[in-house]
Amino acid sequence: MNTELSLETRARVHAALGDPVRLAIADALAVGDASPGEIAAGLGLPSNLIAHHLNVLAEAGVAERTRSEADRRRTYVRLLPQALAALRTPALATPRRVVFVCTRNSARSQLAAALWARHSTVPAASAGTDPAPRVHPRAVRTAKKHGLQLDPVHTSHVDDVTQAGDLVIAVCDHAHENLPTDVVRLHWSVPDPVPANTDDAFETAYADLAARVERLTPAIPAKERS
């Protein structure tokens, strides 16, 4: 199957990104999802102007809105894969560690930390805002299928894990909305595979996380291996 984008599609993407505000929005979304309000606050622009630019990006296939799994009144905006080739992921300072956080620390955050360790020398950890007693068995099996290992019994609370200098990445909406506002973090709105509890749901979450890790790691300079 031919996966190359047509000239018309590429032209729409480039035209949409030709505006400085829309390019700034895309740069912000390249490393994490955000609500329209968060985008407006980050760029210091009124929400009605951001709404207009988001509509243009959506019509061009650059971004899409999704409903929060936690507070159903909220929406988050994510960059769509076909737009990524036209973007340069903005460089970030090397953190002490990358700490992935979800609610139960039983699936998404565990998989993300394992994936990160495969791609980067920057240390990784995972935690939850309300940790489960153990890692979900399907998460363990999904990791094993892809050559990764998870400790099936080790979960941690975010307060016991995060320290100064960490880059916190919330990989679920609940964690993002419940972490303290002064925590510097990125947000990946990855749907929770646990409610469906199927191999396909966990595989979908894994694929989403893997793609995001691969996009972010080049933007964070690696540490020298000791």
C-alpha cells in the first residue's frame, strides 16, 4: 500500500503551518497533548483566537480534538502522525530522569518507562497517583511480546518517586488533571487499556506510547553512560 502523502495533503499541512501561531501550537503538541485552554495560556493568546487556529489545523489534518476520559467536559488536542514529518521536535534540556505517571502505575506508565529505557540513556522511572497492588498481567504480557520486562509486583506512588530535576510525563488524563499545578510536565493523552481488558487494547496503548517515545527521545540529549 502506498503510504506517501499526496501533494495536495502535504500542501494543506504546510499551508496550515505557515502561520506563526499555528506553527507554535504544532511545536507545543509535538511532545505532548494539551487542552485548548492550556495552549492559550502557554502562548499568551485569547481562547477565541486559539479556537480559530485549532479549527484550521484540524481541517488540514494536522491535529485532532479528543474528549478527556476523566473530566468529560474537557478536550485535548493531539498532533496527527501525518503532520509530524513536517515538524522539528523542539529540543529540551536533559533532565535527571524521565518519570512516567498514570493513575494506577499498572500499565501505561510501566510500558512507557520500559520503552524509554530501550531508546535513551536518560534514566526512567514510573509511578501512579493511586497505585494498584501489582502491574496488570496484560501489560506484563504485552511488554514480553515486544522484548521488554516489567516487574509484575512493583508499583509506586508519585510522591515517593519524583524528585527535583525530573521530567514528569503524565500518560493519562486522570494523572495530568490531578498532579499539582507546579509540577513541570508533559502530557500524553493515551487511552486506558484496562477497562477494555483485551490484548488489542493493550497493544494499541503500547503502539501509541512507542511512537511518542521515539518522537521525544531525539529532543532530549543523551547522558554519557558511566
